[in-house]
Amino acid sequence: MKTLAKPARLAIVLLLLVLVPALMFTVYELTSLSTTEQLLDEIYTRQLDAILFSVNQHAWDVVNSWANTVAQNVEGRPDSVLPLLGAQASAISALFFADSLGRILHLSRTAGNSEMLPADSVDLAGTLSRQSGHFQRLARYVKSGYRKLEPIGAEDFRRNHQDVIVAFALADQQEISAAGFVIRADAFIRIVIAPKLLDVAGNEFVLGVLSKGNREPVVNTSPVTAAELKQQRALWLFPDHSLGIRLKGTTVADIVRERTTQNTVLIIILNLVVITGAWLLYRTVRHEMELVRLKSDFVSNVSHELRTPLALIRMFAETLEMGRLRSEEKKTEYYGTIVKESERLTRLVNNILDFSRMEAGKKQYTFGQTDINTVVGSVLNTYSYHLQNHGIEPLVRLADGLPVITADSEAVTEAVINLIDNAIKYSKEEKFLRIETKMVASGIAVEVEDHGAGIAPEHQKKIFDTFYRVSEGLVHNTKGSGLGLSLVKHIMDAHGGKVELDSTIGKGSTFRLVFPNKHLRKKT
């Protein structure tokens, strides 16, 4: 059965351990948040309703106190009772006494009230007579020990007037069995309700009294439109009016919406941090796993690289020792092979030692004036036999008049040798090697070109990583330690330079060592 790769298993483990719990926590928090905000909204709404209720109750209490005063003084005429109702009674247009059928027995207008005209008295009498059923019901309430105030004839009387009739029954009376007030809505709102609104509004709320069909409040505690007073309740005494309230500055809905937005943003940020952390952890662990694999491959490759030249050296040395070779030419060939494999072994050991020093931070460079043409010429001279054995006739182009550079000549030699060695190893049938030195815009460059296997674009940045080796094609099949290009990059970094690469699969590669202008010196 096919098993998942380690990175895939690691991703699944992180998904189960980190992302799934984070997702579940997010869903839980969002659900709880929605419930909490709904509860908060409901609590705010109820608090505002309680405030509106207290205003309504206050208005009702004022009228009820008037009714108590009238009930206690019903033996007198309305004219003598009105002055007893207090200053707020100026909102009353008229006080009337009536019998059990609603017929007016006594009617008195308040002093200075010019709005109650004789014609209005006729309308009032007609309205009351048509509401005899209300008076009989109010009388039954009184007999049960409960006196109820009741707006009556609302539609009938208000068709021509803004005033409201509030009637109530009287107990233990012979002829006069009911009484009532004709209350001017605008005056009552201004005299009784407006002060109460200011009292409860304080610095926290905006309250107003709204009239049907009007966009502006009749009265309000702060500038506000009717549309802005979204929480409204009916004004009990005046069916055409309502009370409205909102928080000053910010509405309850705004507060709830703002809290919801803030909490949602915090949850999203928290999730992003968790996801980013999981991704970084995944990358780090995957990198470490890749590094472990590369080190394992490195040990295997180095073992092979060491064993192969040692085996050849031993085989040719033993053959020479046993004297089996008669031909001097053959002996010379064997000696040459031993020398070549020894040099190969030496380069490998030097690379490992250099890598060890670089990893430990102990690699030291000795900088001095260096002629780059001299370095390249020395490398070619040393490598001529090696190149000849591989059938390579290098194309050499050394620019004349190049300035010297400040560099470690041994390190630069090592870098050039590694590039030439790679060009030889990865060349296919076409044995081609071009080595060129020249001036470029950013300094002096040394180019090493081959017509070998080439490097795919996805590997071109990674081949300079320690232990990295291309995992496919000729490059993969050719043995190597995976240290050569890493050492070259380290050397160029130490010189403040860079390594450039132009490569095409199947056509070869060109490596370019660029030493910066700041390292150039005039020849002395």
C-alpha cells in the first residue's frame, strides 16, 4: 500500500493538532459572540423600554392625581374644583360632571382658555352621549373597588379637535356618577411630559414625543429626527402620539455592531496568527527533515567518493608492486592514474575540511593583491593533464590589462577548480569548456561555460545550498558531495562578490564569478 510522504504526514498532523482546534474554537466563539450580542441588545432594549414606561406612568399619575382631587370635591361645581388641580392643570380645556349615561350635568372651562368654544361643548356632549357604554363599564369598575381612567371617544372627538377626553367614574354619588377632563395634547406634552423627559434623559439619552405624520418630534431633549428615535412606544394618554428614545451619540445597535466587529476582527487576527505560526512550523520542520536527508545523502556520496579513488590507487599500486607490468609505458599510465586519483582525493578532503571550517565559523581568508588571470592560468596549468585525459581542449579567453583585485588567491583558486571540476563531471558527449576573464559593469568576472546537462530553473537557486543535489537526470546520476557550489558561494560572499548562473537543460551552464569594483586595484 502506498504511504504518504513525510511532509504530507507532517501537514496532516499540524492540521489535526493546530488548525482543526483553531477552527472549532473560532466557530464556538462566533456562535457565543452572536448569542451574547443578542442578549446584550435585548437587555439594552428592555432598559430603554423601562425608561419610556416611567414617562408614560408619570403622565398617567398626574391625570390620576387630578381625578383624586375631583373625586374628593365632587359636591362643588367644576368651577370651584379646577383651581384645586394645581399649575399643571392649565393643560386642561374643560372639566365636566356627567350622569351614568354620559350626559353632561356640569361643564366648566379653565380660566383663560379660549380654545373651548360653545360649538366644542356641543361636540363634547354628543361624543359623551355616544359613549354611554364606557361610563357604565367604568361604574362597574368603581363598584369593584377600582377606579379606572379611560380615554374615550378618541376617533369621534379628535376628528375635529386635538384634545383628548379622559373620563372616570365616581363612587357613592346620586346624580353625578362620572367626571372627566378635556385635555389639550400639545399643552399637556409641553407642561407635564417635557420636564419629565429632561429629568430622565440626563447626559446619556435623547428622548422625544412624536406625532403621527410628523418627521420632527413635538418635543425633544436634544436635536433629533423622528427616524433617529428608532425605539418607540405608544403614549398611553394620546393615541396619536408616541415616545421615542435612543442613546446620546451612539445607538444601541451601533454599540452592538461595533462590539461584534471588534470581536470578529480579533478572532480573525488570532486565526491568522495561528495559521501563520503553523505554516512557519511546517516550513521549519520540513526544512530540518530535508536537511537530515541531505546529510544522509552526503555521507553516502562522500563514502563513495572516498572509496572509489582509494580502490583505484590500491589496485594500481599493488599491480606495480607485484611487478606484473613489463611495459614502461603501461607503468607510466598506472603512475599517472595514481597521481590523478590522489589529486581527486585531495580535493575532496580539502572541500570537506573547508566546509567544516565554514560551518564552525573558523574559515579565515588571507586577502592580498591578486591577479585573476594568473590564478586562472595556474589552475589551467595544474588541470591540463586532467582535462586532457577527459578529452577536453579548453577555450581560454583572458582579458588584457585587468586590474588586480583584493582577494584570497587560494580561495579563488578553490572556487575556479570547483567550477571546472563540475564542468568536467556534468559534460555529456560534447566536451566543451570555456574559461574567460573580463571586465563587467559591476567589476571583474570569471566565466566557466560547459555544454553539459544543464540545470532546470527550479534547481538553479537551490544548488548553492549545502548538501543540495539535483534529484533527476545526469546531474543526479553523477556522484558528488554536494559541497562544491556551496563552497564557491561562501568564498564569493566573503569577497563581497556573487555567483551568477545561466543554464539551459540539455545545452549546458555558464557560471560567472563577479568580484565587485571596490576590490579592484591598479597594478603596481
